[in-house]
Amino acid sequence: MEETYLLNHHGVKKKILHGGVGPMPHFPPGTKLAFHFQTLKDNFERTVIDDSRKFKRPMEIFVGKMFKMEVWEVLLTSMRVNEVAEFWCDAIHTGLYPIVSKGMRLIAEGKDPLEGQKHVCGMGNMFNYNFSGHPDLEELMKEPQPLIFIMELISVGDPFSYKRESWMMEKDEKLQAVPSLHLQGNALVKQGRFREAAKKYQEAVVLLRTVQSREMPGDEDYINLDRLITPLVLNYCQCMLELEEYYEVLEHTTELLEKHKDNVKAYYKRAKAHAAVWNENEARKDFLMVANLDVTLAPLVRSELRQLTERMREKYWEEKSSYWGILEKNYWMVTEENRSSRPNL
């Protein structure tokens, strides 16, 4: 087939090498595209820069999710499933390819794709990448040039046929997902499946904190989101208490109390965690704070303090018994050694 310019995309040419099957797919936002690609220089030798088949698995991108190589979305959404096509792209579309390529190579090696990137804002990252060990990419970064991409579109996923990752979701989607996750967590708690419930609460907290990170601290929306986060964190901590992961409870309740110094439930859960890991003074302090903040819980606090006292007493006698047992054992061992070392008369 002859080369043709893609409509409304200057600097891109397409040549179909193998026709696809079926009708032209629809590509609504969130559609997952799986594909293989090969990247070549536009020179006489058509030097191969990358080949996804060497990465052992197809590439995946999601339509409308700001993949760094934006032109790839244009290329792939012009194709049918199983189609193989060659695209020539002018340098205006390939400037970020070295960054994308290095990330893919590092992932294939099991390394962090951000390795070598300094933390700077905006376009600054373009000038702060370390391409050590990748001279071909360093050359492309210094002198952007036209590239050839040979694409094979393997599959087009239904955006509603798989669980969408949080980074793919819009703000409204994240907020709508939270009540469902909360209810799922509650249902799992009733079944005694605390580990699974904790994951649901944690997922809901991550969604809300992602939304909250885009709000101004102190603004009404920020505060309202915080009110939604707090009970989810407390539910998560209750699951961790049930799973006897006490230091996890201490970490999250302490973080919560730094923001909400009068949260009775946070003090109570932290007190229980302190008591479980033998932090007697800290546990007593938190239990007393519970009673001060809510006098109706004074009987519960008295009961907890009695139990704490009893547990600490038992621990004391266990340790004392163990200590004297060790001393007695050592005494008899030394005595026996002394007897055996005496000369026979």
C-alpha cells in the first residue's frame, strides 16, 4: 500500500504491511491497547533501536492517559486488530522517545524505570536524565530525528472489562468508588476476613488521598476529604489489631492523632496496640485520654486498665521465674563443674 499522511497529523506517514481483521475498533478513553513495536532509524541501514519482542511481553498503553509518546496513541488508533503497519514520524513527534525507551529497557531488566532521573519539575526532567550505558539514546536526545515505528496491534480491550487502576481514574470515578470499597470492607470484617477487608479500606484511602493531594490544605474540599479518610483509616487499624500487627496500628493512629488530637477511637486503638506490645506507660496514658475525652467510656477504660495491670503482673512473674530459673541452672552447672575438677585424694 502506498504511504499516506494520517488525517490531521502533520509529520506522520503510514504504510500497512499486513492487513488486520474485523471492523475498525472503537477507542474510548481508558481502552487498553496491547501491541508489539520495533523502532528503527530513518537511515540507509534502517538501524534497529528497540524491539519489544526482546522484552518478552507486549507493550500496553491506555487511550487518553497521557502516555509520553503521544503519537503512539495516534498510530495505534488508526489500526485494526492483528494489523502490522510501518509509520514514519518526523522529529517533532519523537523528542521524548529516548526517555520512554530507557524506561522500557530498565523495566525489562527488572530495574526502576526512573533510575537516573533527578527530581525536578516540569520539562526539567528532559534535561536531567542520565543515559549512561545507552549511547544510542544519548545521541537521539541530543539530536532528535525522524524515526520509523513498526507496530502490530495485538488486542483492544473493553475499558469496562477489567479493574481500572487508580491512576487511570478521574476524580469523580475515584470518589464514586470509595463507598463501594467501604461497604465491601465492612462485609469482609463481618466474615472475619480481616486481611482482605484491610486491603479494601486501604484502597479507598489511597483514592481519597490522591484526590486530596490536588486540593489546597485548609480548604473546604480538603477538610471534607479528610473527614472521609479518617473512619477508613480507623477501620484499617481495627483490622490490623485483629491481625496482631500492632506496630502498623501505632504508626497510623499516631499519624491520625497528629491531625485530630481529640479522636477518641484513635486513642483507644493506639492504647490497645501499646498494651499488646508491653508499652505500659503509653497504654495507660492513651486509655486515660479516652476517658477524659468521653466520660461515658470511663467504665470501659477502668476495665482495660485492670486487664493491663493484670497482664503486666503476669509478665513480671513470668520474667522473674524465668530469670531465677536461669540463675539456678547456672548455679548447678558451675557446682557440677567444680566437683568434677577436684583432684581425687
